[in-house]
Amino acid sequence: MKMKKVEDQIIKEVSKMVDVLIFLPNSPEVKEAKKRKIVSYLKDYNLTLLEFYHWLLNNQNNSNAIVLLGDFNYLGIGVDVNKQKAFELYQVAANLGNAYGMNNLGYCYRHGFGTFIDNQKAFRLFQKSATLGNSYGINNLANCYVDGIGINMDKQMGFRLYRMAAKLGNVSGINNLGSCYRFGIGTLVDNKKAFDLYEEVAKLGYRKAQFNLALMYENGLGVYKDLNQAIFWYEKAAKQGLPDAQINLERIKKILNIQSHQIETISE
């Protein structure tokens, strides 16, 4: 039987699948991109989303499988979007000591997905996840300290936590660390460090970093001003559904068109 033949392989891959979905995208464009990635991933095992979803339903002894089932419900992958169900599944996984489940449950409490907003609970869950070394939990805990969510504001602590998340390779953590250097959050302003960090994760396809990198090129921060590069990175971010990137892209193109028209007029 097909499912039986690949079952051992799937068990080994569940943690990787959790990591693919863990960031909890909240825009239709990103959701569809994640869905395509999962479909492609499952093709390696000759499985459909529906087959894998049923496998998850039948393997609830694996806490990572519970988290992933929650992600499927949260994102509407292989099933209708059901954030209440996702919340309940994250809660089960968190109670089993799963760091991803704790992080996602904290995210639900932070934004009111499937439950009421409770910043104190969100903070405690991010803290538990971070204590277990989860880079997403560390990054979200940093957000709490920087913005004073469920805890007194402590930007220096936030900076240290972003640095920890970045060292673990968390793309959001790297981008956020770049913003700390850009705006002097918990550290001194260093535009070159900010530029390098944005560039690192922009090249990995992280749309917020692509947008931030474009801003750096547009304004000559940490790098020589280069509107062509700014356009290049705004386009990358815009294609991933970031509205501000599209707005800035149109603004720069309009400016360049005006300048080009003025040059042509002078030449005449």
C-alpha cells in the first residue's frame, strides 16, 4: 500500500514540513506560495495533499504532526481555513511540550486567531518556546520586548534576542536585527550592518527584507544610491504581494519617467 511504503520516510520528514509552514503567513499571496511549496514537497513521495492530510489525522501521537495539522487548518491547505481548529491543535501540541506548538499558540493569542487576544499568555508561550531553543519563539519573544507586548519594553533585550534568532538562521530574526541596526533599536545605528543583513535574507526570498533592501538602495543607506537596484528589489517584494513595495515601485518609476521626459525636452 502506497501510504504504508512511505510511512517511515514521512515520519522523518514531518519536522521539516513543520518548519516550512511555521511562520504563519497571513496574506493570500503568501498562503498560495506556501501551498505550492507543500504540494511540490509531497510530490517527492507521490502523495496528494488530501492523502497527507488524512495521514496527519491518523498519526496524532506525533506532536509535530499535530502542529502541522494545525498549520493546514490555519492556512486552508487540503481543508477549509479553520483558525479555531488550528488554535485547538496548537494547544494540544504545546501541552505535549512541542516548541513549535508553543510558538504558534502564542501567535494565536497575540493576534486573536481562534481565540481572544491575550498578550500575557502570548509572551509566556513565546518565552517557553524560546527556552527550548526554537528560533521562531526567540524572534517573537524579541518582538514582545521591543514593542512592550505582555512585558515591559526592553529594546536592548529585544536586540539580544534578535541576534540569537539570527544566529540560528531565522530569516525574520535576521531581518529584524537589520532593522535594529538601521533604526538604533537596542544598539547603535549602523547602516552598513543593516544593509548586509537585509541583503542576506532578501536573497533567500524573504519579502520584508527585499523591501528593506530596496529602501536602502533608494536612499543610499549603507550602500551607494542605486535606483535600478531599488526597482529590482521592490519588484521582487511586490511579486510576493507586499503592497508597500508596489506603491514605492510605481513612485520611483514615475520619478524616472519625469526625469527622462525632462532630459528629452532639454535635448530638443
